[in-house]
Amino acid sequence: MTTKKQQLINSTNEVIAQYKTRLTLRQIFYRLVSKLLIANTIYEYKYLSKCLVDARMNGKVPINALEDRTRNAIGGDNRYEPDVQDLFEDAKDSYENAEDNFKETSYSIGSRWIGQKNYVEVWLEKEALSRLFSEVTHGYQVKLVTCRGYPSLTFMWENIRDIKAILQEQEEIKTCHILFFGDYDPSGRDIIRHIQDTFFRFGLYSKFKIETNIIAITAEQIEQYNIPPMPTKHADPRTNKWITTHGDVAVELDAIDPNELQLIIRKSIEDLFDDEIYDKKEELVSKGQEKLTKMVEEYLTQSAAE
């Protein structure tokens, strides 16, 4: 008969196998809670922590599967002495591939959204999911804004400043879309209100068309993916109002299968991307690359002659 400890270890390994990045204990805990394998209590959280410490020390769970994002080591001398031959090979490789490197950096970075009528940013409540999200947003060249709960005034001002600069410089943009991903609980839903209020206070709505939409996690997705809800945290001052409107129900964003979550991210971005505009722009980029190739060839020929 499988013990509770062994069941948690087996299920933890299944969860770890779904991710390409290392996970926090908190992420694993909420995935197991969503599977009804463990209760959402501090006692069970500590029990899981102890189980996984023992399992990792005994080789039943990979020792490097978890990471601690709350602690950092800074600085130090790693006593690395560079090899002269390696330095020479790196320099030679950079010179020999100068043309290809120059073309790639000049015509790939930041070009995907040029000419698009929508400007898109993904805002994420939870730092723990930032790597999972960045795997998608990086490929689409979309900015990922990690709030870590309620974003501070300084953090909000800096991001609002950047949004204003982009919308003022690129007149073809008609709408700025903020795609929000957060927990289905009182704080998770109130964060989007906090973001909207701060946008309003800094005059973003009066100058530009801004749309803020909750992409996940929603009540419809909870039903769609058959995710068992947890009781609402009653320590949250917003709980009573939440229960009146939504019931005593809360679900962490982490509870969605990572593959499904990345599909949701992709679709929310792709729905706002105009492929026809992009194809026309690519024709111009192709002509520009031909011109750039000639310029690089002329420069390298001239340098070799000198």
C-alpha cells in the first residue's frame, strides 16, 4: 500500500516533469492541492517541505528540481583564469562571422511588432511563474511585467512612463492591451483594479486607448479544466465581499497545467497580432537585408585591403 509520503513524492516528480524550469516549493504545493492530494494548510505545507527534503537527500526527487527565489548570494571571486587560446578563438570567430551577426542583430530585434495597430504587454501577478511565461513572451517579443502581488507606485510609474513613450513614438498603434494573469481570489482580482486606478491617476486613459483584460485564471477556465477550488483565505480583508459575489472559492494560477497555461498565453497574444501587416513588413525587411549585405561586404573588403 502506497503511503501518503510516497504518493506526494510520486506526484511531485510528475509535476516536475511537466516544467522545463526549476520550481519553488510553493508551486509544487499548489499543484498538489489542486489535485486534492494535500490540504491547503500551513501544516500540510510544512509536511510537504519535510517530505521533499528527505526525498531529495535520498535521491527520490532530483536535488536540483527546486529553487529558492527568496535568497541570493552576491559577488565573490571565482578564481577563473582565462585561457589565451580560448580568447583568441572567440575573437577570430566573432570576426569571421561578423556579417551574419550584424544582419541578425540589425533586422531581428524588436522588428516583429513594427506597424502593428496593437501594443501588447503581459502582466503577471506571480514571480514564481515568470520563467514559464517568459518562454512564450520572449518568442513573441512581448514585454512581460511581473507584479509580485500589488505593484509599488515606483514600479507602476516606471512602466507607465515606458508605455507612454512607446504610444507617443509609434502613431500607428491604436490600442494598448494589458493582458493580466493572476489568481482567482480576492487579492488576485483586486490587483487588476489597482493597476487600472494607477493608470487613471497618471492620465493614461485620457491620452490613449487602453484595454486591461483578465486572461487567466477565470471561473470558466476553472470549470473547463476541472480544477477543484480551495476555500478563500479569510485573513484577506476583501474576503467577505468576494464570497458574496463569487462564493467561498479560490484557485491559484499555478493550478493550470503548464502546457495549457502557455497555450492560453500564446492565444491571447496571437489574437492581437495582424499577420497581414507583418507579411507586408517582411517584404520591406527582405529588401533592407539585401542592401545591408552589400554594405557589410563592401566594408569587409575595404578592411581586408587596408
